[in-house]
Amino acid sequence: MDGGLITKGGEPGEFAIAGPDQKWYWANARIEGDTIVVTCSSVPNPKEVRYAWQANPKATLFNGAGLPASPFRTDNWPGIVQNIQ
């Protein structure tokens, strides 16, 4: 298998989503073709998503060649340690 997305260990894990309030919640994720669909009942209007965005995450998302997806985020919101002098 050369392309596509797969999981190891069940459903994709390590996903979090946030709405306009910038509060993060763990989310459910599923693969639909070449897309990851991420949902959470606590976030009715999601704006941003993060995958494996913490220390020592468990890799659950892989490509068809078996290589793990890198941690990523779609937001550019400042973190709690930014701008500390």
C-alpha cells in the first residue's frame, strides 16, 4: 500500500479541537478516504485542530507505507509560554 491513511490500534487518537473560545477538547476522529474527520460534542463550531500536540504522544495515524504522521496544528494561537521574557 503506497498512499492513503491508516491507523494502528483502532480509531485515530491524539486529536484535539477548539472553537473560537480557544479551549481545547479531546476529539473523536475517523478516516474518510484521504480525510480525517474530527468531532467533539463540546465544540459545536470547531475552528482549529491539533494532532499529537503534547509531550510523548502515542502515534496512531500512519500513511500507507507505515510511516507515522508528524504532530501538527492548524492554529497559530500563542501558547502559554510565548512572549515570556
